[in-house]
Amino acid sequence: MKISDRYPIVVTEHKVACRDFWQQHFGLDVLFDSDWFVLLGDEQQGSVVAFMSPDHPSAPPGPETFGGQGLCLEIEVEDARQALADFQASDGQVDYPLSDEPFGQRRFGLRDPSGLWVDVVEQIEPQQGYWDRYMQAV
């Protein structure tokens, strides 16, 4: 199988608010937009995320309207402090403060209008010995 693109589709009644949120706070471009579906991304990464209204007849079988649980979108950045400053400068509301985690991430978190949890992370050195208990002997 040759994959030509990949992106999650979040089924939500807040398609327009999600489109506007991702444009305003993350600078994503609208790659395709209609009254029932929007695909967002940029030239370097291609497609990133899509939002679809729950009542369109082309909806694939199975996707119920997203309820805000069980899905997390990770966005890796070079500098989480700067990403946070940029996000807040565009009036973004943070739900998890900037934190240095012992497992090796500096991150902050937020929810978009669909309820999707977004974890903005920078990879940093983990706390000495943190991963030892999780490693399997070979």
C-alpha cells in the first residue's frame, strides 16, 4: 500500500469554529473547504487535520460526533515556550500550563472548539533514570 496522504477527521458540529481556531492559533492553511468538510494543513507537512459535519451523507460508516475524549493530537515544536507565547498572543486559552515533564517533554495543552485535546510538545532530556523501569532486558 502506498499512502499518498494521512489526516484524522474529527466529526463535529463546530466545523467553522475549528477551521477558524486552527488558522488563527496554528497558522494552518485551508486546503479544502465546503459547507460540511474542511481540510487544514500547510505546504511543508501536507494535510494535518480535517473537520466534518455529522449530518453529511458522505460520512464514512462509524464516526459518531466527537465527544472530546479518547483522542489527542500531538504537535511537536522546537521551542514550547515560544509556541506558548505565540498561542497566547493570538488569544489562545491554555488548559494545561507549560510544564517540564520527567519523561522528557516540555509541553502545554489545550482544547479546540470540537473538544480535541492538543498537546504542544518540545523534546527535552528526560530525568536521569526515568525510563529505566520501562525498558525490557534483551
